[in-house]
Amino acid sequence: MTTRDEEEKVEAVEKAAEVDPFDAVRSSWGFPAFARDFPRDPRLDALVTAFAGGNYAAVREGAPKLAAEADDPAIKRAATLLRARIEPDPSARVFFFLAAALLVFLSAWWIAHDGPEGAAPAAKEPPKIEIVK
């Protein structure tokens, strides 16, 4: 290996060390698309990184604090949007309760008509056939 190759490797390592950790997360596939236009702020960057990493508890705690403390309205909107993104969709709640109501109704119907004791008519025994080879 020549000294030029070694110098190029050293330069590449130094250049990689200069990369902002947030930029590394931002270029990853797990970065949320809605957060691409957020303003750069260290506290907001930390919350977006936590969101991308699945640490929703940190977002749940930190986003309201950041929205209350921030002076920039863009950062307040971004923190509020980030907090809203971890809430369940209102229609999902409706469908969950409809599914639970359907389960209760079908269980009550089964208990009232057949019951757990098997009040349904007894099944006929299959005919006994002897097969001789």
C-alpha cells in the first residue's frame, strides 16, 4: 500500500467522523418523511431521532416540554406534530370498540342459543362400517 492510499483512507475516516449524527439518522430508511422539513434544533433533533428509533416514551415526555419552552413557532408546530403522530388514529379507536361490541354480541348470542353446555341437538353417530381386505 502506498502513502497516497493511506492518506485517502485517513481523509475518508476523518470525513466520516465529521458527519452529524442527526444527518446519519436522517439519511436512514427509518426516518419519518413528515419530519424532513422540520427546522434544525438540537432538542427537536433528539426527539425526531427518538421517534425514528421507536422511543415513543421520550417523545411523549419531551415534545410538550419543547413546545412550551420554544420561542420559534416552527419548532412549536414541529414538536406538536411529533407528539400527535404517536397518538392512535381516532378511527382505529372506533373500529376497536366496534370489534369489541361485536365480540360481546356474538358471545351473548352463542350463550343464549347453544350455550357452553352444548344445548344444541346431539349429532347423529356415523354408521359403523367394517372394511375387510
